[in-house]
Amino acid sequence: MGWIKRDIFGTPLWLKRLLIFTLGLISHRRYHKFNKLQITGMDLLRMLPDDQVLFISNHQTYFADVAAMLHVFNAALNGENDLSRPLKYLRHIKTNIYYVAAKETMESGLLPKIFKIAGAITVERTWRHAGKEVKRPVKFSDISNISKALQAGWVITFPQGTTRPFKPIRKGTAHIIKQNRPLVVPIVIDGFRRSFDRKGLQIKKRGILQTMVIKPPLPIDYDNDTVDEIVEKIQFAIEQHPDITGALPREAREQMQQEDEKRRY
């Protein structure tokens, strides 16, 4: 019915608020009790405009990363400096936050389909499907939906398109940046890979320090920066550039590789 307020994709806002509130209460202890989430840069979130903001982040689990960001964003916008009072910040939810997710992932079961209501912009991967390498053209409707979401609010994207570390940045993100000219805010997360299973639904280990660093907006010359230059800026901003891998201690690199192999099978 027309009198029911909806987001740009037609989801009733009352349903979105109820879902995020309920899932937020359920998931809160994963970031503030079972494991601790150390947040840097919450004050930066309060200075951002209400729309045309693109968050770029490295990716460690399918769902725990996004859930943590929804907690942090809403806490910051409600004047909080940590996640200690969920009942306060979850009562006033920013409903124009969206996140980019693989269509295949969001249709893999009942729970992902429920999570989709929280603001997923589903896209078809052009390089991988059902665990196999593929090559297919970009769907322009996917790009259009991301642009539409940016015009209406904040969008979270994981430009590597995978939870495996130090994988290449997909150039589609750079094209979206050049086309829409959003404010690009980098986020670097860590600890989620050790805390959760690959999907981010089950706690794998407790007592892990999880971190989230929100950085100042990325300086981008939308007219003159090339796609490759923007890709390199993203790689360094989210600390996923190949040069950074070599700077890690050998023990850390080996541990990361072992954890990645375990999560793949």
C-alpha cells in the first residue's frame, strides 16, 4: 500500500527496522562479549553526508563483517563511542544503508534470504559461480542498483569479491566510483577470520580481539584518475596491496594461508 514507507528497493521500512533490531540484539554479544571489537574512527562516521557514501573494505566472512558494520554505523550515528548499549542505538536505525553481496550467496538458504531484507544489493559474479571459474558479462541492472543505492544512502562493498586475503580488486568498483563520484571511505577489519567460520554465522573461537579501522575519505580525482590508479588506491587503503603481503612476517603469512585453506574445505 502506498502509505507504507519503503526503501528504494521496495522493502517496508518497518520490516527493515524490525529485522535489523532483532538480528542486532542476537548478534551483539559476538562483538562485545564473546569477542571484543575494537573500533577506530567512529567519529568520522558522524561527519559524513546522508547519501553518496561508498564504504570499501577487505572481507573476511560472508555475514559477520556486514553485521559488525551495521552495529558500528548505527552506534556512531546515535552518539555512541562503542557497542556497549545496543538497546539505545538499535532503537534509531539508519535505514538507507545497503551492502553489495553475491546473488548466489544471498539465495543459499533461508537465513541469507532474511539477511537480504536488511539491505542487500545482490549482484551476479562475473568471474565465479558455484565454486567454478566463469566468464560472463556484467549485468547493467546490477550496476544500476548500486548507483540507485548510492543516490539514496550509504553503500558497503567488498571490492575483492572474496573472503580470501590479498586477492585482486575488481575493476567494477573503480568504474562505479568514476561514474557516481561518491565519497569513498576505506575500512580495514581484522580478527573476524579467526573468530568466525567462513560464513560468519558460527563462532569458531572466543576471546579474539576483532578490529575495525574507519579511515578518512580516499582522495580521488574522478576526472583524471584512471581505473587502474583507483584500483591501486583501494588496494593500499584497505591494506590489500601485494606489496603489503611481503611486509608481513613469514609466520603471519603462513598462518593466514593455513587458515584460508581450512576455511575453503
